[in-house]
Amino acid sequence: MANKFLGQFLLEKGLLSTKQLLHAIELQKEANPPLGQLAIREGFINEPTAVVINMAQQRSDQRFGDLAISMGHMTEQQVSLLFHAQKECRKLFGEILLEQRYIEQEVLTLQLASHAELKQVSMLNIDTTIKNHRYSNQITDILEAIIKNFTRIPKIQLKVAQVNPQKAVRPYGHFIISQTMHVPNPIKVGWIMSPKLMKKIANEFLGIDVSHQQPVYVDAVSEFLNIILGNALVSNGEEQTRLDPPIVELEKDDYQGLYTQALTLTMSAPQQDFTLFFIHD
């Protein structure tokens, strides 16, 4: 059983079309703008300043509003007003489906209950597997850092959909980017991603469109992983650690190499999943 977003869950049950799902996701983004976008809209900061704050956020573990205050770009009162505005305009995914008449209230109510039950069972399995893992602390910290940074930088909501205690297969055309952490024993951590998802991450990470420059978007996503793992190690308070530079695995490479143990997680986004892996001896 997989822990899916509600939209994916309804799509797989045939209650939403792909077109309806994508439209609802876009409407939800519009209804739930990030703090920086609201700050520009309200005239508290301009777009170049928002970019500066976003760039600083990539290197720190602070929220946009906290950074904007500490950097002197906004006051506490302004940030408080923006948080209130965010709360007022926020809409749940189910609300949007009802407004667009993509689903009836009775059907939605039944499916929400079914989705919640499935989520509970899936999360219990995921939590138990991770808790019993040899490197549970490191995996938990890395997951928190990944979910937080995906929300902040490429503005992608993530959740752990499924866990599998074995090596994942690389789909054709997908990239594998990984790094080895020494804590002090080596753990190789990486993700398997489609070029489409990598381009989205890179464009948001760099603030420019690099979709047609493969070396650039691959380097950007590699640096994104480097920042995430670096932050995760710091938050875990690891004293004897070393983080090797990111590497891009070639199609012919066996990315597990001589490592004997593997844990694979399916990371679910509203539109596209990717694979996160941890391999070690």
C-alpha cells in the first residue's frame, strides 16, 4: 500500500482525469501562494529582494519570513500580516474539486475516509521500517531536510509514499545523483529522477530557465542534494562526519557497487514521484 496524495489516489481510482488533476493542482497553487509572492503583491518587497532572500534560504534552515526580518527587508508586523493573509486564502484540495464540480460531496466524503485509512496503514509500515533501520536517525533527518527544502525551493510538496528494503531499478532515461556520507561508516544516499523533475528543481534553484542545458540542470540538482545532506548532518549533530562530493551515475554503472544493504523510498509529489535510496554495508 502506498501513501499517495489525495489527487493521485482519486486519479488511480478513476474518479479524476489527468487534466482535472493538473488543473486542480494549479488552482491550489494560486490559492496557496508562498510568503515571498504575497510580500511582493503587498508591496513589502520587490522581486529582486525576494530572489536575494530565496538564495539565502537555500543555504540556511530558516523560513522566508524569519530571513526577511533578520536581513532587514521586512518587519515582524509585515510578516505577521502575510501569515494571516496566507491563512485566509488557503484552500484544501477537496474544496477545489468541489468548486470545480469534478466530484460530488458524497463521493468525496467516502473517498476521504478511504484515503485516510490507507494513509494510516501506509505510514505505520513506513515509520516502523525506518525506526527499525540501523541508520534511522540519519534517514529521519534527511527526509525532514528533503521535504522542507523541496517545499521552500522548487515549491514541491512531498511525502514518503512507500518503503522497500531492496535496491531500486533505474527507469530508462532517469538520472541517479548520489553522495556518500561517512558517519563514520559510509552511507550512500541519492535519488533517481526524471529529467522533467530535475529541470523544474534546477530552474527554481537557480532562478533562471536552464531546461535546455543538461549539464547545468544536472549540476544544479547535484548541488541541491549537497545542501540538503549538509543541513541534515548539521541538524543531527554529527561530529565525526565527512560528505563526499555528489556524483552522477552513468547508465552502465551499478550504483549499489560493493554495498550489500539497501533501503528504497518512493517520494511522492502531486504530479511526479522519484526514488530516494540509502545503501550501506
